[in-house]
Amino acid sequence: MTAPILPGAAVGVLGSGQLGRMFAIAARRMGYRVHTFSPDYDTPTGQVADVEVTASYDDLDAVRRFASGVSVVTFEFENVSSASAEAAAGIVPVRPGGDVLHTTQNRRREKTFLARQGIPLAAFEVVESEEQLRAAVERIGRPAVLKSAGFGYDGKGQVKITAETDLREAWQGAGGGEAVLEAFVDFECELSVVAARGVDGSFAHYGAVRNEHSRHILDVTTAPAPVSPRIGEEAVEIARTILEALDVVGVLCVEYFLAGDGRLLVNELAPRPHNSGHFTFDACVTSQFEQQLRAVCGLPLGSAEQLRPAAMANLLGDLWEKGTPDWAAVCGEPDVKLHLYGKASARSGRKMGHLTAMAPTAGEAAVRVRRARSIAFRSTPRSS
């Protein structure tokens, strides 16, 4: 077995957003150094990393130089090109591997892979032209959802197709390129499981959590999810199957629809820590970020035990429209934790931070976190 990469070593992160920031905080707490690589400067990750490298992901020579200064490379953003991951892998281990990135950053490859593994999915077809879209709609029916195959997140590149939808407009709205048409799922709720797999094949998970979205962006996560033990166990076992089939070393999130008839259907994968796992930073023995560090460095995975029921609420840039939020009022809530990402400017839909609340029950935690957010962004005018 490969020797573990021990504290004191430098860990490289491709990407520089809030996920990398929280990863860097966990890594530095354990005595690692962190180097981050992205096209941007003064980034959420760069503000807390030891080294911030600013270069294009397509600059493979720069990627190789970056990799030569660290002991292992991971990523916090799956839209890094697989060529960048391969370039880094020529120098040091890249975990999860570039093949995982290649599969999960394209919906066609991801869904085809999952279907071959027998993973439960909504009916889907790959479409590469408007004519193919029309034929696929005839077979799958309406309503359906058209999704661009590559580089989509937070609802980008998605168009719902109803009885009234003009298919030409839908095709253009999804980008007019390779896409996937999926049957619309009349779901009861959306769930996710964040899980980790070590170099030795060990597995840890944070259980099923419930996700509520607004404008296709995660709004509130409740942990644990209010579902039956059977559903929770099935969600975890599907996640385990996927991580093993992909040979993941690191953290991966599986997002699900819980259909009205009780079936679990996988929606998509994210091969890195996930927004729905942010509650673990405060509510679990080992956060998803520390778990990623442990996995990619070849250390034993930590306990994923959740110490208290919790809920997480995203803070989007829209909430800054009325002025500077009242952070002092939020900090007056004893069971609420504030996380801000250090982004320079707020804009609509931009994730600026999140709140985590803990309580005796997950439902009460969800009430607390919503209340705390409303206190921070109350409508009374404030100076900015």
C-alpha cells in the first residue's frame, strides 16, 4: 500500500472557490500546507492558502509546475478540464483520478456509466440535434427536462419541456449542443448522500439529507433527512456502489429524487465536497472537507458521526440588496454558525456564505436556520 502523505506536506487544489476555502481551513488545522490553482486572484481559497497560483486550467505547463510543488492534487470544482488533471497526474497522484472527473463532468458519460452499473435513473436519451430532440420527446413524452451534456450546475443549461414548449426554443435554450433529455420526475423530495472512499477502499458516509432548492440553487439542507430507514439505507448503498464502481479516492456526492411512488432515482454526481454537506463542518466529528483531505492523503477516514441534528441555509448575493447584513444579530443566535466565503462583491445567485443551525431535531434546526437568515437580512434599511 502507498505510504500516507503526512502533515507538513503541501496539498494542491485545482479550483479556488468556497469548497477549496473550507478544505484549506481543514487542512491547515491538521498541519498541511495548501496550494491553490485557478485563473483568478484573491479567491476564497487563495485568501487562506499558503500559495495561490493564477493561471489558466488550459496552461498545462503551469499545471505541471504547480503539481511539482505539492505531494498530491485534488480538486474542488469538477469543471476543471480532464487534460489538466492528466497533466498533474504525470507529476504527483491526483485524487479522485482524472477518469472520475472525465465521467462526472459530462451528463452523457455520467448517465451512460450509471445505467451500465444498474443504478436507478429517470428514463433518458442522448440528443445531438433539434431533430433528435423531437424524436426523443415523442418517445419519452412531456413533461421532460433537456440538459446540456457538459459543464452545467445550479440549473444552468436546463430547460423544462411542457406541452406548450417550442422545441426549437428549448434546443437553443439548452445551448444547441450535445444534451440529455430526461423524463420529468414527479418527486416527493430531493435527497443527497455525501460519502468518502479511502485509498484502501474504506467507506464513510454522512447519511441521507433533504435538500430544498430555489431557482435551481440549493436553499436549505436538513440533516438527517426525514425519510424511512429503508430509504436512507438504500441511498447510502447506492452511493457506496457508485464510489466503488468509479474507484473514487476522495469525496463524492450523489443527488437523488425520491419519487412519489417511493423509488430513489439518481439525479447527478459531484466528485468533491458538496453544498449539501456543509453542515458537517459544525455538526459532525469529521467534516466532509477533513474527510477529503484524509482520503487523498492516504490517511484513515475519520468518524462521520453527526453529533446533533442540523440544517444549512445558503446566503446568496440577492440578499445583500438592502445593505450589509446584520451579522451581529446572527451571532446572537446561540445555535447558529456563520460561514462567509470572502467574495469581493455580491450578485444575484452568487453563493456568498451559509448558516448552519443545530437543534434537538432536524426540523427544529431548519426553523432556526431560516429564522437566523431572516434576522440577518431583515428589510429595515442599513448602511452599506
